[in-house]
Amino acid sequence: MKRVFRALCLVAMVALVATSCKKNEGTKSIDANIGEVSGYRTNPDFDGSKAHFDPSNYQFIWDQHDQIMAYNLSNSNPSESEFAALEAENGGSSRAHFVFADGESLGSKKDQILVFYPAAKAERMIQTNGNNIETFKVEATQTYNPTYKMDPNSMVMAAVSDYASNNDLGTFHMQHIFGFVNIGVAHNKPATDITIDRIVITDPHTNLTGELDLKLPEVDPNEFTTLMNELESGDANYASHLSTYLHRVGYHAHGEMVPQGKSVTLNCNQTLTYGQWTNFYIALRPGALYKGFTIDIYTTDNSTVPYCTKTFDETEMTHLIKPGYFRNFYFVTNKTANYPTGYYMEQNN
């Protein structure tokens, strides 16, 4: 069971959500919309009041020059399949909707267009034994960007579409494949400068990083969603269903050349402001944090010993990472009656 669960956490990064469009010729551009995420909680008050869900879904945005990997797949003759990294060049109706132009390199219409973000996580497609194989990777480190409160390149999104018109390659409603941990740190220690050096999440039960190969046309989004639901509900058939699915998609993890890891580090170098919360988002594969994990927060004053450590020993899936969903954790810098050092407010939603 443990082996197939780890396999799920690897294959989850390319669980694709399909959309259908009318087939027509065209090779000029791709329209891409970022899907919303849910589960985000606003920070609690400094008196220890409970946090509340954000009334609206959280919306990430595109940035100009973001790159997606687009695959023009021929299912009948995989050797004719083509791919290209396309760059966001101009906005659509909002920052959540961008146009990725210069898609001429994808060639003429074939059977299926698959889009994956970010392009840097895809090693580039190859043909092996008559199959279109792609290698995907998840790095062990992320770099905090205060504008986004996270590393925007750590998000993983995907979508499938046919050609939509003579002027574009299709409209893609990108779906989040990873989930997110929201770590809020409240600075309530007067006359003290504190800079967060890094935040480390360790899950001893799950491989959070590494590389894997998959057959692109075989990935079934509906089947993957069913598997996640079986996992969360404790369905006895989950392990056998997952094994069958992984065999069909040609799952292969690179355990020898690129070791898989159980920790993800967010490098921050972010100075806290007294009397305010600072939020840090970390993207994780779905299926993570289902059975115990540790959060370590390091400061620049002593980067070798955690400023704060919180370990969660769980037998249920209270904090199971799900695609496009936040899990929320709160810490403070000073021990008070309402907020002891390393305070954590449990959010079971």
C-alpha cells in the first residue's frame, strides 16, 4: 500500500483535466485561464480569534513571460507529435487570462493539444517504443516571491483541448494539480527584527520531490479524480485500481539517477513586520501530508536550528493535500497567553 501511495503522489502532478472544443485548423495562439483555488483562510486576530474562510476563492494570476509546454499529439502515429514552450505575451480579459502566442512551431493539427505549466518542469517529450513519453520533475526547493507569497514556478497546472479555430490552438481552462500550504507567521515580539530564512515541510511517508516518466495520451483525468476520492474515503479497492492505472500510463520513477525526496524547502529571506502577519505559500503534490509531517521555520539569526518546529502525528487525512486546495497553519514569534511559541490553529476543513 505504501509503495502504490508514493507512486500516486508522483503521478498526481500530471493529472490532466480535459475540456472539449470544436476541431478546426489553426496554429497561432493558445488562450489560457488559471483556475481558482479554495480553502484559503484569512489570518486570525492577534487576540487568538479563529480565522475564517476567505469569502471568495483565491485567484492566482499569470505574469508576462510565463511559459507553458504545449504538446500537439498524434495518437495514431506518435512519431509525428510535436511540442513547444510558448510564452505569455499579452493579457486577455484579466491577469488570470493570458494569450500564449507564437504557436506556429507546433505544426498542423493532429489529434490532441495538451498544455502543461510550468514548462521548466517538463524535460521535453521523446518517442519510446511507439509512445509519447514525457519526463516531469518536482524540485526540492522553492524561492519565495513576496508579490505572489510563493514561488509562482512551483504551481502545476494542466489542460487538454482540441483546436478551436483558424486563429488559435484552443482555449484552455488550466486546472491546479498541486495543492497549497498557507503558513502565516505573526510578528508579535516588540523591538526584535526577525527574518525568515526558510520553511521546510517534511513528510516521512510520502515522496514529495523527484522525476517520473508518463505516456502523455494515456493520462485520464476522470480516473485520477476517482482514485483521489477512493484514497480519501478509505476505499478498499484503491490500491488495486491505482496499480492498474499506473501500469497503463507507463509510470516510471527515476529513483537511481534523481533520488526522490521527502522534504520541500521554501527559501524566503523575508523580514517580518511587527504587528502584522506574513504569509508563505508552499505548493505540494496531492496526496501529501496524509499521515503525519513536520513544519520547521528557520530565521537568519540561526539558520542551522529551527526557530520553530511543529510535528503533526495523524492517523486520519485531516491535512491531506488536494488539487487546488489550501491547508492553513499559523505561527507567532512571541509566547503570549493566547499564542504560545509555535502556536498552531487547527483547520479541519
